[in-house]
Amino acid sequence: MSDRDQPQRPEEEASSTDRATVLVVDDEPSICWAFERLLSDQGHTVKTASSAEEGLQLAATERPDLVLLDVRLPKEDGISALPKFIEASGGCPVIVMTAFGDLETAVAAVQRGASDYLVKPFRLDDARRVCQVALSTSKSRSAPAPVVRKDQRENRLVGSSPAMQQAFRQIALVAASDLSVLITGETGTGKELVGAAIHRHSHRAKEVYLPIAPVTLNEDLVESELFGHVKGAFTGADADRPGLFDRAEGGTVFLDEIGDLPIGVQVKLLRVLDQGEYLRVGDVHPRRCNVRVLAATNRDLHEAMRLGQFREDLYYRLSGLHIHLPPLRERLEDIAVLCRYFLSRLGNESAAESLSEALIEKLAGRPWYGNVRELSNAVEHAAVVARGRSLTIDDFPDPQLGREPSEPQRPEAALADAVAAWCKDRLDGDAAGDALTTLHADLIAAVEPTLLRLTLQSTAGSRAAAADRLGIHRGTLREKLRHYGISDVDAAGGT
Ligand SMILES: Nc1ncnc2c1ncn2[C@@H]1O[C@H](COP(=O)(O)OP(=O)(O)OP(=O)(O)O)[C@@H](O)[C@H]1O
């Protein structure tokens, strides 16, 4: 707990809940002491125990209003004792505490009936807030049936950093609900894996989980791909066709790169979230749908909203809960556990066990702009090179020196921003909304000449090679150069 957290004075606790009895079960005396100080200052009675067995006896005699239960205890651990505490106390909320949480522990705790999950070390402010919320919940809740855990060895989400512990806690708490979740983070930080984990631990687990990246869909057809269309909706629509939301009925949709969703489609998505219904393209009869939406992005959605590229109402509707995955370079504690995990997933247990501190330290000094994806590939590469012996830093591929964290997205993002500014300017200038009829053609005319000139320069004026690079027919290139009045001399000479 941090020193700057000072417990509030009793008189500051005007809105405090009724005086309650709180049982703290932890074999660390400092934790028991901290809670005693925090909660008795608020007028509550605090009982402490250093083992599950001792705690259960107190739970039966004291019938506490709240139990704070550590996971690691001397004999029986907190997770297995959890249902017994709920039963012994007559159904009071139990907050599980751990310093060694992984996703499975967090999910098991919530599935066994924990009302919340505190990751050590925690701030007193957080502990106070979590206790207050738990104390305000009904004491009459019944103990949920224990759920049998499935072994989820493949594609597990691992990490020991506080940021990952926080993510595990959020996943565990949100999984059982139907809340939309917004998952943000740079490329390769594990957003899709978080989406899959939420689905896997939800009541929809047996239904479809459909990860969709709208950017990979045909731009003109993205709406119809997502929501389907009816016969005659557009040229070529010769029959009714269901969309991806039909396919995901009852399950979960993971929308990747939500920041790139066209505005028109954003409106439709908002209707799904608000009213649980959507229209197929060309249809006038709304269809009901029962789909949980998880969304991910590596873009700054606040900036996208500012530029008018992302709807604010959709942002607030989507971010029922926001899980942020920091870049790997900001959670270096995860590198060792991830390396071991990737090596044992490759079946290379001996390399996993023999990873040296010195190697981990060297790896932690690298920038990992591609985040966990880059680390995973690098470990795989190193394992192949090492051929069964212990890994050394020389087995790893060279780090991509000199690259900036978000460089892969930067030119596209800058271009999108420039287009947005241009568009906004033109649309604002057309306040009456009737003068603009060639917006699309105007934009193409503004950017295409530069594209053609630079490509021709890159091929030293060879039209055939430039057409290949551009992915257009040589005749089309010739026509375009004529249209824009670009001569070969222009193209070779500069922009
Ligand atoms: N915490 C983690 N534990 C184990 N594997 C991870 C973790 N985070 C990421 N990975 C692995 O890294 C790779 C990239 O993860 P994922 O596709 O979920 O990232 P992403 O953030 O969705 O990336 P993008 O934005 O590029 O789509 C995957 O192979 C995934 O299994």
C-alpha cells in the first residue's frame, strides 16, 4: 500500500455505510493491521485470522458483513475456501486479495462467488472504495454454484505486471455480464486475446465467438457484410443475404480496429447496442439481435472524435468497461513470464527453465515496438537457433532499432488526419448542404497526382514498373497522367 494513502478521519466518513463487522483473513500481519486501521477508523469492527481454518471458525461465530480473503494461505488456499466463507457467513460478500494473480485465479475467484478482487500491493483508496461497494451490496445473496474450471493451456493470457493483474481482474468481473467492453492498446499487446478470454469465461462461451476486422472487408460492402442485405438492395444483390451479426446470434462479436469503422456503420452499431436491433441493407423491418459486442482499437478514439471520425455516443456506449493494455516496454515484469510461457508452449520446457536473469535483463532493454507479438516471434526464432541448448541474447533476432513505437500506423494516421481536416473544411464551407456534388472526385484529384509522380520517380520514370507498383493497368496510368497533365519530365524531376 502506498504511503500517500492516509485513512480518512471518522468525521469525514459522513456517508459511510452502517457499522459492519469485517473479517480479514491473511497471513501477512501488515495487511491485517492496515485493514484494521482503515476500517475501524470508519467505525467498523474488524476481526482478523491468519489461516482459512481460523477464519472459517470466526465467520461462523461472528457472521461478518464482509470478508477480505487472501489467496495464498498456509493450509487451505483462499480460492478453494471461498464458497465455505460465503456459506459460513450466511452469504456475505467476499473480496479476494492476491499478489500472484493470473487470469485463471481472478476468474475462479469471481466464479466461486467473490464480489471483487484486489491485487496486492493496492492503494488504501482503492481498498476503501472496494470495501464500501461490497458493504453496500445485499447480505442476502446466495452462494453461486461452483463452476468446474476448464484447462485453457492454448493461447492463454499471461503476465505478472500490475497492469496485467488489473486486466485479469477486469476480465473476470466483466465476463459474466453482457456489458460492451472497449479494449485499447498498441498493436500486438493482446487485445484480441482479451476479447477471446472475456467470451470464454462468459455465459456465451458455448456460442459463436466472431472476431471481425471491418478494415479487411470490402469498403463499399462493409455494412452489408456486417448486417446483411435484402434482395435488390444494390446492383448484384440478387438474393437476401445474412450478415456477420446474424452468424454471431447468441454469441460475441469482437470488432477489431473499431476506430476505422465508417460513420454510417457506426450509426447502425449504436442501434444494435442501444436497442438490440438492426436493419439489413435495403430492409425496412428491423431484426432483433442478441450479440455481445467487444471492440478494440490502437487508435486514440478521443482524437478520432475530435476529428469527427468517431461518434461520441458510440464511444460512450461501447466503453461500458475500458481495458487498456499498456505497451510491453511499460510492463517489463511480463517479459520473463511471457518468454517462459512461449517456450513451454513450443514444448521446450528445458529452455523455459534455464532462462537466465541476465538474458531477461537484456531482453527488457529492447524496445519491443511490436509488443508481445514481436516477443513471441523472437522467442520462437531463438528457440530454433538454440537447438535445445539454453538461450542467449545472440539467438534472438536483431531488435528493430530506430523505429518509433507507433511508426507503422503513423503515415496512415497522418493521412487520415489530413483528409479529415480537408473534408471538415469543405463540409463546413457548405453550410447550406447543397453546393457540394463532387467531394469524392475533388479529394482524389487533390491526392492522386502526388501518388503518381512519386511512384514514377521511384521507378526512374518507367511507366510499366510504376503501373505494377500502383496495381493499375498501364493504360489506366497513361490516361491518368494525361488527365493530370503530368509529363515524364515532371515525374522524373520532382513533385
Ligand atoms: N498477455 C499475453 N499472454 C500471452 N500471449 C500474448 C499476450 N498478449 C499477446 N499475446 C500474443 O501476442 C500475439 C498478438 O496478440 P493479439 O493479436 O491479441 O494482439 P492485438 O493487440 O489484438 O494486436 P493487433 O492490434 O495487431 O490486432 C498473439 O499471438 C497473442 O497470442
